[in-house]
Amino acid sequence: MLNTVNVPEQFEAIFQKAQEYVNTYFSQKTEDASKGKIEVFGQRYILIRASSMSVEFFDTIKNMFKDWGEDKASETARNLLFDFAHAIGKMDARNFHKRMNLIDPIEKLSAGPVHFSHTGWAFVDISAQSRPTTDENCYLIYDHPFSFEADAWEKNGRKSNFCVCAMNAGYSSGWGEESFGIPLVASEIMCKARGDSTCRFIMAHSSKIEQHVQTYLQSHPDITGNATNYRIGGFFQERRLAAQRQAQLVEELEKVNRELKDFAYIISHDLKAPLRGITTLAEWISTDYADKLDDQGKEHFNLLISRVARMQNLINGILQFSRVDRTKEEKVVVNLNELVSEVIDTVAPPKDIAITIECKLPTLECERTRLTQVFQNLISNAIKYMGKPQGWIKIGCAEVNGFWEFSVADSGQGIDEKYFEKIFLLFQTLSSNDKAESTGVGLTIAKKIVELWGGKIWVRSKVGEGSTFYFSMPKQEAGVKNPELQACITH
């Protein structure tokens, strides 16, 4: 008597035989909790809660792809569950066929539904319309009236607007594919979690599945919703499409960045000539008509010349910023003690500001010009914004978690915490815009260079107590020539 599967009369003899050897297989079951083992016919099995492999698994995967939107995330989750179960179904079928010495494709297939019942996936009710052939005309239609997935959704108080039994569809089609040796896919056309009377599936050759589903739905207008179709590798295809789209977006972004850099360079270059003309003309007028201009007129001309100078500095800043990542500088061995000393000489600090290197700095293999720019911008800023008649600047270094961490500290007027992020933005400065030397580009360039290395730049400061600017460089980015250095970073 068949009690693990329901089949049409013409299939009863085949499934009766399948039930006998599957029952024999599962009768050899042992459990040993002291060793955490459940074995059936010498094979180790595990028990997993139905909810954790259905509604909870689905929610977890869907949440991983929530940025894709509700419908796309749900589709991706269903495809992953289907692919996962399809692979398990194929492997379980292969193992069972080998252990039970099954050779005939129909015998291999008939063991699947009975095996399904014993493992708790579902009870299978096969329709008389089924045509189990080993070619592309294969067509199976069957119900899972007690699907573990639909049951889990119902017991969790969840109702779905789509068919939820992705793993049942995947496992059964995986078993069928391994049995018949042809690519089979199962689509769910009814689902109890959606409010239907049963969970119904159509299994067919992958090239014919959509045709079969459409034909069935057209002849059954009473079915409440659309079928849930799956395709082998559907999840991975989703991921491939996402990766391709991401690569396309990256390419488009790089193109836009190149165009912006080219635009900045061209515009900045073209603006320089008329500004030079304005400066020259203003100086000529100021000189030639000096005896005709009163003090206010002379002040206006001086203001005009200083504003033009500021504009030229801003343009130079744009050019410098656009060039930072246009070319890759060759790395050379650099003794930072020598480099920083050269920078100090270049910026020429006034006599009332003392600059000291607090400890021996490392010798690195790095991009010399870019590292010079960073130190020059930080030291120049410390001098420019000292805001006191006398002061000091201290330069330090330490090794911190695989990074070189450099510091430039000063005894200046300090910075309010609310400006800590603003000062690293392009053209942002805390000084008056009328000062031609204050373009607000230096720190932005330093930040861009440091981040190209894979490091970061930040500031600690209190108003009236000075500031310390830090920047880091990964040690693997800069070849270390003398790692045994004493830390002296200023905090």
C-alpha cells in the first residue's frame, strides 16, 4: 500500500517498488546524541528547523539585497534558495542511486518523492497528466499539500503575494535532473502561503518550462496569481548582472571624472590669459594715472589687483587639484629627515616661529613630490594661521597598527571643532577671502594625496591652544627602509 506518495494508477507498481527500497533505506536509522550524530544507511544526516530553511532564510537573503528594491530582492532570494536546493537534490539523488544500485531512470526518479516524504520536505501527489520521459518532452505536474516551506510561512503568521516553495521546487527538479540526465526546472504555480488550496508545481525541460506554465495557466483562469519561475543559476545570473552593472557604472564614473579633470584644466588654463591682461592693465592705469587718482581710487586699484591675484591663486589651486591623480609618480627612496628640512627651508618661516623635528623620521620608498606637497601644505598652514607674535611648530612620527602616522603640531590660535571637516573641503578657508594667499586648496590637495595612498588625514585642536594635523600612510604602500625608529608623535 502506498502511504508516502500519491500517484495515478498507471504509476502505482513503479512507486510501490520505490517505496519498499526507500523504506528499507530509512529503516536503518540510528541516533547518538552523545556524539551529535544521526545516521541513515551509514550516511550522516542533520535535522534543521523548517523555518530556518524557509521564511527566516528567505528574509535574511532578501535583507542582504534590500538596496535593489523590494521586488528584485525577493526574486534574488527565491533564486538563491532554488539554486541551493537544486544542487542538494542532485547530490542526494546521486548518492541514493549509487547506494541502492539504481540504474533505470524511472526507478531513479520514483525514489525521489518517497525520499521527499521521509526527509520531511513534503508529501508528493503526482497528477495523471504527467509524462515522465527522458527527453525534452518530459512533463510532470504534482502537488505538495504539506510543503515544509508553505507550512513554515503559515506557522509564522506570514502570508505572501508570491509562491514561496523555492527549495521544494529546486530539490525536486535537482533529483529529477540527476535521474533523467536532462536539464529540468520546476515552477510553482499555486502556493498555500499565498492563499491557494495547495502548492502545485510543473517540472519540465528547461527549454519548455515557460511554454508549459503559460499553457496551464491559460486553461486554469481560477488560479489566483502568477507562477514563480526559476532558472538554473538564476541567483548567480543576478549577481553577474549586478557585477556587470557595477563595472559599467565604475567605467562611466571614471569617464565623468576624466572629463571633469580635463574641463577643470582647460577652463583654468584659458582663464589665466585674460586675468594676466587685467592685472597688467590695472597696474598700467595705476602707474600712468597715479597723479590723477585720489587715495580712494588708489585703494580701489590695489583691491582690484589683489582680487585678481586671488583669482589666479584659485585657478592654480584647481590645476594642482586636478593633477593630483592624473599621473602616477615613480617611487624613490626618500629620507624624510632631509625632505622635511628642505620643505622648512622652502617655506622660509619667520624668525619668531621655531620649527623642530622631534625625532628621527623614517627613510621610505615613496612618491617624493606628493609627500613634499603634503608636508609643505601642512607646515605652510601652521605658519600662515599662527595668529600670534611668536610660536612653534613640531613635526613627529610614529608607527601605529601597520601605518606610519605623521603629525604637524603648532602653538597657534586653534580651530573650533565645528570646522574640523570643513577645512578639508575645496576652497574652504577660515580666513578672510580678501587674503590672496588663502585659497583653501592646500588641505584639500593634502587630503586627496593621502587618501590615494590608502591613508587618512585629520586634525585635533582647541581654540587658543593650537592644532595638530595628522596623516597616515600604510607601511606596505611605502617600502620601509629602517623600521626600528623611536616613536615621537605629538599628541
